[in-house]
Amino acid sequence: MDELARHLSLRARQLGLADLLPADAPADLLAELARETLQELIARGLLPDPDPAVGCWSAPRSELH
């Protein structure tokens, strides 16, 4: 299992989602897991950052320096 999968499965357990069917899980907990998943994918550069901060590693580096 890779690091991201391990992290997400641990987080799902912490949120109490491990023993629930997705259809039965509370929407707010699913939304929290989805939000954290997207943040991780952005941080790893697997999705583009919709609001890159100066100095953020997920943003492309400037070719000016």
C-alpha cells in the first residue's frame, strides 16, 4: 500500500467511516474526507492548485530566475 492510500485509510478510520457503507455515511464526514483527499492530491502535484500561493511547491516555478 502506498503512503497516500495508508494516510487516507487512517483518516477514514479516524472519522468513523471504516465500518460504514458509503451510502450510509454522514454527508459531512464524507465531505471532510473528500476535502482532505483533494488537498493531498493538490499538495502532491497530482491536481492543479486553483489558488497557488507564492513559494508554494505545488505551483510551477517562475522561469525568470
